[in-house]
Amino acid sequence: MSKKLDLAFGTVETSREIGQFEMFLHAHPGSYASVGHTRWVEEVCVPGVKAGEREAVAWWQADDMVGDAVVRAVGPDRAELKNFRVLPIYSSENWKVKGAGTFMMQQVFGVACSLLDAQKMITSQADRVTLQLDITANNPAVDFFRRQGFNPYGQADLYQPGRPELLMSREIELV
């Protein structure tokens, strides 16, 4: 008997998907202060997705959103990843799926390259692009990002004084 996952991946485009995406963001602020996270969702992220300045991607299991990521171009050959979240995913037989985050990150790499290409942000001589992110320095997910090839290049108090964010990046080979 096969185990069914019923997973779907795609960009967030329709008004229904954008509404679901916004609700998902509000429900999962991570370690960020609720006021700052709410402001980012409502004033930066969702308007940026609607305007085409940011690409929101999501993963659904059946009709439930179980993960998301936001990508935007920040310069020639460079994109930024925000809000990468993956909730636990279970099969139809109720066993927890391992490796979903790694699979989802591979999808993000493709989206980042496509976004840079669509916005004419890949220089003609580039054979790779850089994907950068920031994460609270003591967040356990730092290890996940390291396993995905991200390396630290700095640290800064970006969102709250006295709470450093680790700045990480990795190169993605263009194919």
C-alpha cells in the first residue's frame, strides 16, 4: 500500500492564495515581536507580493498551507530569502515526513533564479547567483540552513536591539 502525502508546491498568485498566505504568516511569526511581524506582513510583504516585487511560494498538504517562503531580488545576481517556514507534514497513515524542508529549499533555489532572470537582475557573465537570508543567531534552524549550504558572513541587530541576527548566504549555480 502506498503512503499518500498530497503535497503541492506553487507560487502564491490568486486572491484566495494571497489571503491564505497572509493568514499563514500571521499565525506563524516565529521569534519575531508580534507588532513588528504584523507590520512587515501587512505593510511590506503582502503588498510587495501583490505588486510583483516579491515572490511568495507555498506548500500545501491537501488544502492546508504547510510552508512558505518569500524571495525578492536585492541586486544584480543576488536575492533575499525571508520567512522560510515548514510545518510538520504527515502522510495519510499519520507518519511524519522527513526531508520536506530540504525538498522545499530546492524549490526556493529555482524560484530565486527565475525571479532574478524575470527582473533582468542576472548579469550576462554570471554562472551563479547568491541567495541571502537573516535568522536570529540562536535559532535552532541555523543548523538546517548550514546543511542547505548557507554560510554566515556577518551579524547585526536588525529587528530588536540586543538580539543579533546571523547573516547567511549561499551560491546557486545557474543551469
